[in-house]
Amino acid sequence: MAESIKDKVAIVGMGCCRFGELWDRSPRDMMVEAAKEAYADAKIEPKDIQLAYFSSVFADSGGLTGQTPSRALNLQHIPITRVENACASGQDAIRHASYAVAAGIADIAMAVGVEKNKDYGFSGLGGYGGMGAMGDSEAACMPNTTAPGMFAILATGYFARYGIDPVEGKRLIGMASVKSHWNGARNPKAHLQREVSIETVMGAPIIAWPLGLFDCCGVTDGSAVAIIVPAKDAKKFNDHPMYVKALQICVGGENMVRDDFDFAHIEETYRSGCYAYEEAGVKVPRDEISMCEFHDCFSITETVGMEDLQFSPRGKVYDDVLGSNAGFFTLQRALEGQDALPVQPDGGLKSFGHPIGASGIRMAYEMYLQFQGRADRRQIPNIRGRRMGLTHNLGGGPASCTIAVNIYGDEL
């Protein structure tokens, strides 16, 4: 592997606005709220920022150029670059800003993400008229495919490969939503702050079988910000910075048209996880990772992802969710002092929704709060004593996508 980013840069300030149906707020308003929190955290002012990367996917969020945050955040006469990499955009903005700081191009950089989905009627179901509207040869093979439809195929593929009864399989994936809603009910910045039962999840209207309403994340507005500096300077800004251990992105575009693809895993998640573990020096992910913020756009995505990231053995995630080691990924188990690897301690996409440009930075924000002991009712006791966490974003479909996996820690 080429020279690593590990421990070269640190995040010294973060901010996140409340996510939700923010009809009365513009992208500018949301960015200002998130940035003010980050500035105060790092004890800096807008004039101190030397470079910024702006994550936004839709032009409706004002996301055509870097001029959007320049105007909103008073970032005058500095380089600002817009980053768009599907649902991995937020983490990619952190990646670019981190590399810039590590390369000595800037001493203080910002990653800012925003998305205003609600105002232009994006339902989350149509996929821009179906994937065939994309116009490439791969998409032409699936002209009516929607996001829920693609991930439903991942679910049925997983059930078939491992011989799981469909009803029990639906219960398995539904527990991911139950867990995330429990966590989100304890987070004042989440869009949805209500617990749900497995019976509610199982009985909800079907969107694309076996995915019901509660198996799908919502459409939301939101913004998040990170301030990044060289690791050697980090404690000049913050007594408890969060150090970057690994930044990896993996892109794949051919799996869906391969006749040997099993539709029971996401190859890019597995590979990017392997790359990140190598960079961070992680040998046994299940034992060394303290917490995970995973891209739970659909409940099956998280379920399969626990195996792709090597938290559970292949075909055995059932044991950690409903079987002999049930609850391993829950915050409740960690709060009770039992061994656990909490996933979505902030509520995840399931509770926050998915304002695309902001989601990856929002994930890092939860990790930042946890490492500093500021997560209130969600605080993981001792973070399992390992103090290293992983964030994951998936952009695109389950078999042709961009994956970002970042690993953070709180000490050198």
C-alpha cells in the first residue's frame, strides 16, 4: 500500500444541524447552523479556513459550485471545490480535505455537506424515472429498477443463498430498523425520534418485498461540517481531537450484469473495508472496532454489511442479531456493560433520513461526540476500550456502487 493517511490529520471541530422536513430553512440556513457549531468547537473564525470541499448532489440544494458555501459561510477568496460522488459524497469531502492538509496545501480545511431534498418533491422511490434513465448499457438492462427494488433483490438473494425462511429473514432485517429507531429516539438532532417494535416493522406496508416502509430510510434535509488540521497541531484547537486512521473509497460498476453475482453481498463494501483495515492496522475488525455508523439506506444493506465488513462471519449475521449472540450490534447491550459493537448509535439513516451530501459527515459527527464523551444518553461506556470507529457510505446500487469507508480514533 502507498503511504498511509493514518494519524497525519485530525478533526478538531464538527457541527450538525437538526435533520428533518425543514420547510422554513434554506441550504444556507442549515450550513450556517452546522458551521457555527464547528467554528466554536475548534475555536476559529471563518477567516481562518484556508480551503474547503463542498458536498452536495442535487442542484436544487444550490450545489452546482463551491460558491454556495462561500456565500453562506463567508469563506472569501479561498479554494472551494464541490465534491459529488453519489451517497459517498460527504465522506469524500472529508477525504479530499484530509489529503489537502496532509499534503501541506492547507493548515485548516473544511468539509461541508448539505442537501435540501424536501423542497423539490424527491420521493426517494422513483430513482429518476428508473435506472434505465441513466442511459448506459448496464442501466438499460433494468429500465424500471428503483432503489427499493434493487435492495429487495439483495434481500431475497441473501435469503436464498443461506437458506433463510423468508418470514424469519424479514424479521432478521427488520431488527436493524428496530435498533436504529431505539437509538434515534435518544438523539435530539434526528429526524425521526420514536421507537418502533418488530411487529410494527413486520406489519408495515410493503414497498418492494420484503422491504416494508420501516425498512427504508426517509427523505430529509440536513447539513454537517468538519474542520481538519495537521495532527501535530490538533491540540492547539481542541483538547480531544479525532484522528483520521484510514480513508478509502472503492468503486465498482460491473457486478449487476455478471451472471455469477450472488446478490447476497456487496463486493465494494468488503474490498474498501479490507483496504481501510490495512491502512489503519486493524487485524480483527470485530474486536478492534468500537462502533460503526453504517449506510443503512435499507435494513438489508446494514444486515449484509455486517458480514461484508467482517463483523460477523459469512452467512452468520443471524447469530449476532436474533441467535445465540443476539443484540451484539445494539446500543442497549453496550449500555448494560455487555460486550457489543454498537451500530448506528445516533440512529443512522433510518432515524436521520438521507440528505445525501451531508450524511457521511453526519456519521463522523456522531463518532466525534462519542470519542469526546458528549453523546448524552447514547454514550457508549468506555467505547469498548478500543477507541476506534468506522463510517460507511454506499452510493448507487447493491451490485454497482461507490463505497466509502473511513476509520477514526481518539489518540495517536
